[in-house]
Amino acid sequence: MAESENPVEAWVLMAMVNKDMDDFDYNNALLLAERLHALDKNNDAYRFLYAKCLYLLNDYNGSYSVLKSANAIPCRNLFARSCLELGNQPETNNETRQTFWREGVKALTTALEMHKRDFPKVHYWGDDLSSVMIRSHMPSKGSINNLLGELYSKLENIQGAADHLWQSLNDNPFKISAYTTLCDIAPDVIDFETAALPNDIFKDFTQDTICLDHAPPSQQQEQFPRPPSTSVVGITLKDPQPSLDEVEPYMPSLRNDYQDVSLDQLRSLVFFSHKMKDSDITDIQPQRSHIEERKDMEIDMVTQDIDKMKAEEAYKNKHGLHKKPPAEKPQHLQVELMQDADTGLTENTPQNQVGPSSALRLQEHDLRETTKPSGKSGKGRTIKGKRKASESVSQREPSEAEKLCQYFGLSLNAGSITSNTTFNPTIILEAMNKTIGVLRVVANGYMYHSFYRCREAALALQQLDDSQYDTARVLCILGKAYYDAGDYQSARVFFRRAFCLAPWFCDGVPIYSTCLWYLENELELNLLAYKMKQNRSHRYEAYIAAGNWSKCAKGGNEASKWFQKAVEYNPSRSYGHALLGYEEWEKGNCLGAKLHFANCMVANKRSYLGWYGLATAYQGMEQFIQARTLLNEAVRLHPCHPVVLGTMAEVLLALDECDEAYNYICKALEVRPSIAAEKLKEKILQAKDALDIKETTYAMEE
């Protein structure tokens, strides 16, 4: 990046802006960043800091516009993040959303090309580990690939997303979010099962496979921003202007002050337009897989069917073939605390309690293996005796702690430490391996959960010690796994514990509230909804919890109103669409149910709930062939759900495919026995015998 020299005033402003951001005083940081940007509007370092303030204040349009024509790698990375957020805005239409995400892809693709040219091939971990105190504006290749994978996923280019997420993990195995995203899209990744597993990715480092040094000066990337210079003038003040009392106030006339715009200037405006032609965007490689194309065809089929049903309903309404629905009574959506509901979730975990109580560990002897202590004690290094008063402080040998401080970029007693200090790399290596070991276990658990293998997920996470196990994220993974297995009672215990430990961690609240609705636990559901009402940072989860409580306690149409508020607040999340679909189906509104389930599928094409819900809608309308097509995808995504397998058996029975129906109901019973499944099995056997008799009779007649 070729930048002009920076005046000292610029460095003063940059220091103050960074200090304000460290203090979370974003508004003041923005005011100072505006003055910095005014010094040189073409300086990428100034633009980056100005756009960063805008981004932290959720002004994504501002950061997008400021960085539109910036070329530096940090600017392109932040520009892509702004594109991602702009595409996620609920009021953005689909065409504009796709344009924003494609622009982000182009910016990151160019940044990766610059990485290949400007960055050393060796990963110097010393530079990363010194980030405790030293700020680094330059994003790593792992971070860029992680963001690029998220953008590809938004564009439904699943294979392209997977490739970049693998590259992110290859560059930096600490990018655990890249692996969780991979697990989320795994059902549509063709080569996921043959790719590396968590044990291969999150493996221990060795001194032969890692470089703990800092990059030598000859290979260091160009500093961002450039050092200050006293020869450059940054801020100048003009001579005092006459006071307002000495001049006549006026409003400049646009007609007199307007200057003609040249054709070249008009052409240059194209580069600042947020619209980009497809030819301007680099090709997204690799191409989309056959799984994605098949899903698009099936969704198009459903969309056409919904449009046809809409036309038929409009025709009936126009000609008076429908009765006018009764006027809805005005409803005041409120969540009030019920009597005796203020117990349970309000119980706080004692500070000295390391792990969960035995009552909360379900089937401890079956699920959790005994965790053996490592046997290593963290004995600190002691120095016996007193130093001599005559010993020179400037020449003393630094302690191990001081060496580590110097390695991590901490300048403690820098003048008293010799310049050629060396540290024991074994200590750093052991700390890194302990950290990567925890990530490896969590990644294994998340992977099994993504494939709906409940027991394997639970067993994998048992390797964590109590302090790591008893965390909201781990417990929510377990809760979701049990929910997807249809075990709502066990799921409720894990979700309850997670919410007690960290009520601000709300990822599992929507499913937690659904489990409570299934269990008809009205008091606990009311308390959860009441607590979530006070959380303004998680309104989507609060609306879902309120809807489930309304459905459990009040009935009527109020639950749909809450779910609709959730969908309007964040239409990109699929769960609210699925709940709305089930609400409409219960009312007998086939068209509304199809529409919501289709929206669920579009929001997340890997959610079995959308495919299954839409299949049940077609099943209820006795359109069994269409139902079977959709159920095939639901079973592919979640091959172990007893309800999904049982529904497939019902559909196949309706199509007189008794042998295949029998296989599915047997699989459902293997997963979880139930009276309903046993009755369906008997019904299938009876139909199978009747069909055999019919075929035998027909053969004899022939």
C-alpha cells in the first residue's frame, strides 16, 4: 500500500481514537475519527479507523460507503463485514442482499490475492500471541477465509464456503467458529465425511510443526499505518473570518454557485454506486453442487404450487365463495409473571460450586466418563535468597515471568531486561496444546450434534473437565442434541442449567421454550418468557419464548402474533418460520402453512424442520407423492428422528409401498419405542398381508 507520510497530528488522533474504542466511548471516537479522516480522505489508514468507528456504532451503510474504494487489506476485510451486515438487514430485498454479499466476496478475494503477494508463507505465531497488548489492524488469512466462507454460505454456494472454511482452519486451528459453521452446512458438503475430523484439525502442536518466533524485519508486512513525520503539516487554521455582525447573512444561490460536471466526473460516479454488475464480480468458485441445485428445483416447485393456491384463493374470495372471517379482537401482547413462577430459574449457582450438581447430570454413570486429573501441578518458580545490593539491575537475568511478558509484548521493566532474552518454548507450547485440546473436544461434540447423533455428542463432551463442561454453550449443545432426538425432558434439564449459569447466553432459549411447551411446564415457561422480556439484546428469542408461553397458557391466536414479531424482527432465522407454519396448519390454513414452511426452507435449506413441516402439509392434503419428495430430504438431513421416520412410513403406506414403509417404522422403533409407532407397525403389517393376498389372488386368476 503506497501511502504518503503521516503528520504527527494524525498519530495523536489515531491514538486517541483507539483509546476511546478501548474505553467503549464509540461516540467520542467517531468525532475524533471524523477529524482524522478530514486530514486526507484518500488515506486508507484514516478511512479504516473512521469506518471502524461507524461499524461499532452499527452504521453499516457508513462504513460501507467510506471503504467502497479503499484498497488496503484491512479496509477490504472491514468492507466485506459491512456488506455481510447490510445483506442481513430485514428490510433489504433479495436482489440487493445478493449484491452486497457478492461485493463482499470480491473484496475478500482480492485481499487474499494481496496476502499471497505481501505476506510471508510461514505462520509466525509470536506475532499473534503478542496481540494481548499490541494492536494489529492487519487481518490474518484465517480470519479472511472464515469471513469469506460465511459470505459464500449466505450466497448458498455451500461447496465454496466449505473450501474457504477448511483453509481458515488450515491457517489457524484456533478458528473454532469456522468449524462450527462447517458443521452447520455439513449436510450439503459433498466431501465432508472424507475430510479431516476434529482430531485431525485440532491436534497438538510440536516444536517441529510450529514457529513461535516473531517475523524478522525483512519479512514483516508493511506497517499499517505508516510512521509519523515532522516534515508534513497536518492541521492548519485559516485567518480569522469577519464576524456575522459585519456581513449581511445570506443563503448561497444554487444557480450562481453551480458548476458544470464534466463527462469524466459523471463516469467516475459509477465506481461509487452500490450496484455492481455480475461482470464486475469475480467468478465464485467452485460451482454449486448437485445437492444445492436439486433443492432449488424442489423449492421452485413448492413456490409455484403456493402461487397457484394463492390465485385460487383470490378467485374464491372475489366471487364470494369464502365466508368472511370473524373480526379479531384486539390483543395486548404482554408477558406477566404468574403466581409461584418466581422460583426455579432464579436460583443462582454458588460461586464456590465448580460443577453441576449430581441431579443435573443425567445418567452420569452412562454418559460421563470419570475425568482423571492430569497429575501435573502448577508449581511456580521460586528464587531462594536475596539479591546483592551491588548487583546491577540493567545486567540481571530476567525471570521466567518477565521473559514471557516480553514475548507477549508486555513492557514490564523493559529497561532492566537484557535484549537477548530467551524463553522456554515448552511453556508456550503446552499452553497452546491445552487450549487446542479443549477446542478439539467442543468441535467433536458440535460435529456429532450437527449430524443429530445425540449419544455420540454427549459422550464426546464428557471429556471436558467440570469448569469447561459447566458452561452455557456446551450445555446448550447437549440440550439441542436431546431436543433433536425427541427427548424433551432431558433437553429441558440442560437448557435450564445453561440459562441459570448465563442468562445472557440465549442461543438455546427458543428450543428451550418449545421443550417446556411440549412438557406443559407452564410456570417455568412463564418465568423464562418474563426474564427474556427484560433482555433487549435478544428480542428474537424473547418473542419465541413469549409465543410458546401464550400457546401453553392462553391458547387462541396470540402465539402466532408473537412468532410473527420474531419473524419480522429477524427473517433470516428459520425457527420462527417453522413455528408459524405449525400454527397455521393447526388452524387448517394449508396455504399459510405452506408459505411459512417454504420461508423456513429458504432461510435455512439444511433445517429438517422446514422440509418435514412442508411434507406434513402435503400429507394432510393427501398429496403423498409431493410429501414423499420433501420427506426424502428431511430424512437425509436427520436420519435418526423417530417422528420423521414414522411420518415417512405413513406416507409410504398411503402409497401402498408397504415393504419400504415397514423398514422405516422399524428404524423409528429402534431409535425410540412408542405406542403410536407400534400401532403403525401393526397397521403396515396388516396392509402388507392384504397386499400379498391380493397379488396372490391376481396371479392365480392369471
